[in-house]
Amino acid sequence: MSIRRRPFGVLLLVLTVLCVACSSESSEQIRGRWFDSTAGVYLEFDADGEYMVAVNSDLAEPFEWGSYTFDGGSLTQDTASDSPVCPSTSVTWTVILSDDSEQADLTFVEDSCVPATRSQDLVLIRAAS
């Protein structure tokens, strides 16, 4: 019995390592500064899983911030409790990145903020940092 379980355990370990590597690689694709051509604002996703949104490209005065997760196909932003826009809420989009990762098309999925102020599809263009 233990002989049969060993290959399964090794396979499970290999798949887990691959999933972690893919997740890390996926999150790198969204990191950096973006311009939202739909709303005319800038977003930045950092390596620590934090994001901010501001009107100016230097992000000096953000009006929304919090944490994010990105798995390559879905982006979820969890707004911080002290953020002026929809504190302690989440918004999720499906994401399609261009081949060169210079554009991201976000399709709205759900927003826990009432009313759902972030319920539109977005087109993000990578901006200079």
C-alpha cells in the first residue's frame, strides 16, 4: 500500500511547487504602474501585494489603496479599511493580458461596495514608473 501512495505523494508535491511558481510568475505580469484609459487614473501594483489608485502619474495623492491578488486570469483588489473609496470591500475582474503584457483588459465580475462604484470594465495600459 505505501508503495502506491509514494508516487501519488511525489506527484502532489511536484504539482504544488509548479502551482506556486505559476502564481508568482502570474503576479509579476500585473506588477508596476498602469494607466486606466477608461477612468483616466493611474494604478500601481507592487511586489508586496499592495495597490494604490491616484489621478496623477506620480501617485502622490492616492484616493484608493489596499491589497491585491492576481493569478493570471483574475484580479481581486481588497480595499484597506482606511481607504476613502469603498473601505473594507473587494472588487474582482477577469483579466486578459496582451502578449507583451503592455495592456490588460479587465472585465468586471463583482464588487462588494454598495453601490458598486467600480462596476465597469477597464482597459489598462502600462505606464512609465
